[in-house]
Amino acid sequence: MFTAEVRRPKTEDSEQLKNFFRTVITDTFINEGIGDQINDMNEEIDVKKRYLESDFESNGEMRYFLIALYGEKIIGSIEYGQANEIIRNCTNNAYEGLVEIGTVFVHPDHQRKGVGNLLLKAMYATLRKKGIEEFCLDSGYKSAQSIWKKKFGEPDILLKDYWGKNFDHMIWKVKISEIE
């Protein structure tokens, strides 16, 4: 069985984590057939870097990351924080009080080995310790949407053609007690 260490990131992990974001997001954009959308890709990378800085600056209060390591190499990430702008706007702030789980990334070389599930279980435990029983999650990536549908069922909100023809955006509202 594949094993990885899950822990909070340290400031000395920052550069490796930022490179990890670039690797995973670039790979995702290429696999989604949108690799030519360089500005959108760079914006996505920059958002994740800002989320990481927010975690470090607030000591996990604004954004809270966990990372998975295989040896010294970062192979996965997950975080939670305030619901993003798309979720807030497209739900008329109905999900505003919920935290959003995001930045669920697994390095391309380590996908389909259980790393994402390991990170999710660790995040569920973290949220429960903080008294959080419900979260939201969204995705505009087709590959991720198929994974989330298997885990959480059909999305609560489907934004048809949000990113262009046949590029939907999906939002889930999830109770931790119903998935474990």
C-alpha cells in the first residue's frame, strides 16, 4: 500500500509548494484541453500562491493547508477557507457561512494511488476538531468533476457552459457525517 505523510506546510516548504501548484495546474489545463489559456492558468497558480501566503500570515486562520509528502517531495495539497467568489456569487451568498475545501491537488506521478483520499480524510478530521460539520466545494475541471460526482453525487448547483460551451462549473454542499 502507498503511504504518504500528511502535515501542515512549513515556510521552508513554500517554494516547493509553489512549484507543485505550477506543475499540477499546468498538467490539468493541458489534460482539460485548455493548455493554451496561459493567462487563466497563471491566474489560477497566483490564486493558490495567495491562499498559501494567507495561511502562513494568519497561522491557518484565513486559509488552512495540509500537504502530502512522499519522502521529501510534496505530492499533494488540500486547503479550506472562505468560499470563493464564484461560490458566493452563484449562490447569492447562500453558502457564505460555509468553508470551502479547495486546492485538492495530487502530483501527476502520484494520481490514483489514494493520496487525494488520504488528504480528504485528514481534512475531514481537521474540520470536525474545529466544530465544522459542513463544507462546500466547486470545480470547473471535467476530470475533477467526475471524481467529485463519485464521492458526493450530483452537484447541488450546475452552472451550464460557465467557462464556455461544454465547460460547466459545479458546486457541492457536503455534510461530513453523510460521507464517512
